[in-house]
Amino acid sequence: MDTIQEKHILSGKHIIVAGAGIGGLTFCIALQRFLENHNREINPPPNIVIYEREESMDVIGRQGYSLSIRSDPLSGGVQILQKLDLLNEILAESNPGTHFTVFKNDFTPLIEFRSPPVEDLSQLTLCIAQLEDGKVLVTLSDGHQEQCDLLVAADGSNSKVRRELLPQHELRFACAVSIVARTRPLNKLPQPLDTTWGSVLGGNGHFLFIAPTDQTSALWSVSYLSDTPCKPKPAGTMSDAEIEQVLADAEQRLRPFCEPIPTLFKETLHSSVAVTNAKDMMPFRNHGSAIFIGNAQHAMSPFSGNGASMAVIDGYQLAEQLILAKNLSAAIQAYDDLSVPRSTTAIKMSHRNIAMGHSQGIWKHLWVLTLKLIAWYFGFNPKPVENRT
């Protein structure tokens, strides 16, 4: 006698993805690929709806925003994009530069990590509630309510979904404050931004980061240690007088750094100036029908340099486990078994990056020696710099 084939856990399910950033989109694309290649048809297939809070990329403070995707063993974001047949398409649209560099304050390279850079790609969820039958009720900003069998929360560090469902998981101050800005469009990117991007060890308690944001503009960020967070000042929210005050502070902190910093500072777009606190959050394990991925599950500060890659891997691995597992609980556990250890390591590394980048005196020299040993051991030695005019 024929047996009734057990339905797949995703069969006929309604899935809502909160957040159309790189993690949420990777999940959707990966799930579609896995559905197409699954060894048996999932019928009826799941229905997926994506909600994004921002209706435009021109939101104040978001202009010039870019992401970097890494290929090292901890991250592997580039490899995931390759598996999804997206890598070449993304590289064709990516910023100048082929590798990440750690510099001394005279911009002599210490170590080069050759991993390709990449750039990223409505309605705001207002209230989330888990129902007794295991479903999730989503209330949107226009009052519309929608039930789903599975909610994938990919709405970033300041996750609205996390605040609604898991308010105990809060961001913590990582003891660093950054002044951030980007330049006006330049005739051409100054060296070394035409070939690389990266961090600069100032040795004076300041950590500098520079990167192209597109083919003609660049971002700079100077940070310093602090026991307490400052009042955040997002771009586009300060008066002209406040911007001038922040820039005067930044100018003093940038004095030890040579070109291209004076040029980038001179060409700063005043409306882009911001002051931010580095914050992060250790990962937690998922339970129920709301699954958190990316920075919503394990928020990373910019000092990790890994948030985008982690989100890409999370989206891919969650989709894979939902296809392979026999039930939702097993899929969530398998996903968390991959995500939690990986993101924990990345966040701990970001704390070491903060300590290294802001080090002074003997500690700075020890970190430089450590980087040189790493470069020698792993073959990351900088290539000779050619003088170009």
C-alpha cells in the first residue's frame, strides 16, 4: 500500500522577511535556489513577502553607505556570493580597490588582506506578536495586519522586531566613539584609495579608517576610546555650528596623519558629518517562529569589518537548513549551531581590533610586530608601492 509522503516543513507556508538589506535578500535568493534544486518538489511552495522600512536609499545619513564582503575562513561572504552566481555581477558594480590594508600613520602598509570589496542593494513594521498557534502577527505602519508561519528578522542592529519580541537583548557600548564623514565627488581618488582601502594605526590613541564609497568619493572615520558613550549625532541632524564644532574636533584628531587625509578632510561634505558610538551585541539562540539573522541576532560594530559577510552567510545557511531539516526546531538549532560560534568569534575579534587600533606607546609597537608576523606567516606581506604621478 502506498504511503502518504510527508509534507516538507515549508510547504504552503507564508514567510515574512523583515529587512531588505544584504542578509534578508541573501536569504530570499538562497531559498529560491535551494527550492529550485531540491530533490523533490515542495508543493505548494512557500510564499515569501519582504518588508523594508526605508522607501529610498536617499534617506538622510544613508548616502555614501557601502559594504565590504570578505573571503577569509571566518567570513566567507565572497564564497557564498559565488555559490549563488552573484559574485561577478556584484564585483562589476563594486568600488575601486582589490584588498584591505592596515597602514602605519605615514600610510606605509603593514599588512594586506586581499579580499574583494562589494556594495549593497516598504513598509515599516510597527508591532510584532507571537500567537498561541505558533504563528506571528505583524502590524505595519499603515495599520495593516498580516499573519505568517515564519518571520525572518533581518532588520539590523537596531532591530524593531528584536525590541518587540526580545527586549532583553540590547546593544552594548564597545568603548569607542567615531567621527565619520565622506567627501564631495573628487576628480579622482587619491592614492592609495584608487587601489585599496583600510585602517591606519595612529599610535596616538586614534584609529583611522578610509574607503571609497563610489568611483569618485571616499569615506573617512577617526575614532577614540571612551568609557561612556557620547550623544550620537546622525548626519543631517546637526546645525551648521554643530558641524563646524565636530569638524574642529576631528581636525585636531587627524593632525598626525599624512596624505591623503588632509585632502579628504578638506573635501568633506558637511552634510555627511556624523558622530557615532560603536555598539555590539553577543549572539543569542533562536526559538519559535521568529528567526533572527545578521546584526539583528549578533550586532557588530564597524570595527569588526565583518557585519555584511556574517549577514550573507546567515541568510544562506538559514535557507539551507530550512530545506534540509525535517522540522522547524531542527532547522533553527542547526542554523544557530553554525551562526552563534562564528559570530561570537567575529565580535571578540572586533574587541581586539578596537584595542589594537587605539593602542599607544609600547602596545602599539607590539601590535605592529604582531601584524608583521601574521603577514609573514600567512603570506600577506605588502607589495612594493610604485610611485605614480
